[in-house]
Amino acid sequence: MIISKKNQVIEGYVYMLSNKNKTVLYSSATKYLKERIGLHIEGKATKFTKIYSVNELLYFEKYTNFHDAFKRENN
């Protein structure tokens, strides 16, 4: 279990996004889901998601430990 300097467990998320027509699928992991989705909507998250207008959240999973979320992303 990962604990921050303030003795708090750091949560993590795995999420999937698509574009308006549901023709592109993008998955990733993050510690800060709300902020990360905001960056995708603004077109500031990744070059791929900006090019393909991938900004609609389809699915997410929450983990109590962000390392578990990043492991899940790669499975």
C-alpha cells in the first residue's frame, strides 16, 4: 500500500474514453480522474486524444492503491 507524506493512501483510477462516434477507444490510468478527464475534454491531455477528439468517459474503476490501477491498465 502506498501512503503519501500526510499518511494518506493514494488512490488510482483506470478509465476508458471514446470519441463522439465511438470509433476510437483509449484507456489509461491516473491518480486524479476528474482533473485528467478535464484535460482530455480541453484537448490538453495527450496528442492522440486531441487528434481523435477522444473526450467521452465510457468507464472507470477506482483502486485504493494507484499502483494497482497502473497494473490493471496493462492487463
